Amino acid sequence: MLQNISEIKNELANRLQKYEPFKLTLSPQAVLVGDDEDSIEKSFVRINDVLYEVENPLKALDITFKSMHVLDTKYHAECKREWLFLERAIYQINVDKKGLIAASANLVRDFEKFKGNSH
């Protein structure tokens, strides 16, 4: 999360510089601006060099996730577990697919138990 909108370009440039030595690009990203999670002022989706402002953080995550699938981009290792969780538990995609990393499998299993108890 960034504290103000002027930090976006610098932060994205820093991330891109981190991936360039590995010949990786930045996948679509949700960019949130605010002091903390409870005071988000602006939400964006970044695809390539374009920032699209969206209504709220959930919409930013939803559009980012869907963009990654439409553009057939891979999840970066540092956030793969979280994207796999969303893929399986929330969007119900590739639920039966093998190769789910253990941490995501545990998150999905716990989430399914939680959903079962909340009915």
C-alpha cells in the first residue's frame, strides 16, 4: 500500500527493476493508496503502463485477478499462494487441479470449513 498517489510511478519502477534481471515483467497489479488498510483513499489496477482507477479495493483485486487470467500471466512467486487461494476458494477455478502448493491447500481447506460452519 502506498501513502499517496505520487509514489505510484516510483514504486512501479522499483518493482520492474527488481524483475528485469530475471527477464520477468510485472503482471497486472492492484495498487491501493492510503495510510493503512482501514483508510484506503484510492484504488487502481495497473496493466502495463496504464493505471485504471476503480471504485474500491475489492474491485481492484477482482479486476486484477481476472486480468491475469485473460492475459494468461503467471503468478509471481512472492504472491502465488494468495492468488492460488483466490483462484480455488473464491472463484472456484481449477479446484480439482493438482499442483496446489501446500500453504494454499491449507488456506482453501480452512476456508471451506469456515464456509460450511457459517450456513
